[in-house]
Amino acid sequence: MNDYEMMVDAYKEAGGNDIFSDSEVAHVVLERDKILGMHAVEGLEVVADKIEANKIKVKVTVREGYSIKNPVHMCFGVLPKEGKQIIDMNVEVQKNAHVEVRADCVFPDAVDVQHIMDAVINIGENGSYIYKEHHFHGDNGGVEVIAKSDINVEAHGKLVTKFDLLKGRVGKIDFDYEAEIAEHGTVEMLARISGQKDDLVKIREAAHLNGESARGILDSKIALKDQAEAEIYNELTADAADAMGHVDCTEIIKDQAIARAVPIVDVRHPGAKVTHEAAIGSVDSTQLQTLMARGLDEEEASEVIIQGLLND
């Protein structure tokens, strides 16, 4: 079995569909600094180049006026137990262009693996970029993920990011996303993570609603058990008339887990409004008792509640 087949198998094991043979579906498959597969469709340009050991530069362009029919699939990963993958990502969604990307990052046997993503994302006027990122890290906890994104959304543009890591160990995660939103633009940043043992999660998501009637939602839901720890920093700034946003952070902890939430709401215009809500605590006792009354033991009932939270 070659590297491409192994990556596709790991992708399927992580819950992905067999889409790589479909000529109507654009895709990119990268294993460490190897470009294993790449396919584009009309209106979409993808260029990937190895620029040094363990580092790949990827440029994605959605041309003006194009709406890409099917989600673009990206598969990143490191197959061996040890390795490093550095991705320099540049995304340009031009005026009146629309695309959805589904990225799967797979590290099935990781013991000492580092995955670094540095992205610059520009969304043109009335364009939209929906990015859904799913991670599978295996059971060893040997993955460190460092991700940084600088995002610019022009007038009437839309950005949606959703990150989830629900299977396998987290290891260490350190995210830093920052977005600038122009008039009538929207941003939604969603994170869903389940941590255990000595996993460490650190997330900073910041959005600046610079334009009139800009909209923003920062929504993090984290579940921790054993000795896992999480620090969540959600920052939303509103600097124009009718700009509106909401920050929501919910963390459920069990055992000796530690969770911290820091919602930062910064309103700089009398016509703007930003709200926030943060909740940290154990599994809801009423829900727990209800499920246990239906025959589940405490551990099973807790898991049902946590999965309901994370799949929201």
C-alpha cells in the first residue's frame, strides 16, 4: 500500500467519505511535506509546493463570481509515530465567490508529531468561505497542533469556521485566530473539543466588527476529564453603528480537569451591541438523573450529555 492509499484509509477511519475518485470534487492530500494528490475544478485554483523540509505552501483561489458546487476536501496528516508538518496556507475568495472546505487532519499513530498551520484568508466583497476542520489524533496523545489564522472579510462577506476533535486524544492544541470584518460582513467561529488524561487546549479567537452592521459569533464548547486543562480566550470588538455579536463559552469538567474561560467584550460605538455568556461546571444533575432513570449508569449518562453538547 502506497502513501496515498494509507492517507485515504486514515481519512476514512477518521470518518471521511470516499470522495477522492469523484471528478466533480476538488481535493488536496498532503502527508508531511509530500503532495500525494491534488484535483481542482472550474473556478478553483489550487497550487501546492514543498518549500523546505517538512514545509508546504498551499495557495487556494476561488475566482470572482464562482460558486463551487461541491465541498472542497483537504486531507492533512502525519502517518508515522514521529514527524512534523508545517503548512503555509493562503486562501483568496474573490468578489461574489463562494466555497465550502472540509479539512481532515489525521495523525493515527502519533507519539511525537507536530502540525503547524499558518493561514492568511481574504474574503472578497459578497464572498463566502465555510471551513470545517475535523481532527483525529489516535489514542497516544502525542500530537501538538499550533494554528494561526489572519482573516479579512470585506463588505457583505461571510466567514464560518468550525473545528472539532471528538475522537482520540487531543495532545496539545494552541489556536490563535484573528478576523477583521467590514460592513455587513459576518463571522462565526465554532470550536468543539473533548479532552482527557493530560491533554492541553488553548484557544484564542478574536473578531473585530469594524464596519456598520457587521455580525459576529464566537462559540466554544469544551469537555474535559481526568487531568486535562483548557484555556479559552474569546474576544469580540464592535467599532461601528449597528455592529452586533455574541460570545459563548461552555466547558464541562470531570475528575481533576481544569477549565478557564476569558470572554472579552469591547464595544467602541454607542450604536453597537455585544453580549457574552460563559459557563464552567459539571454535567447538569437534572439531565444526569433523567438519563440514569432510563437505565444508563452515571458514566454512560454523562457521555450522552457531553456528546449532545459537542455535537450541537
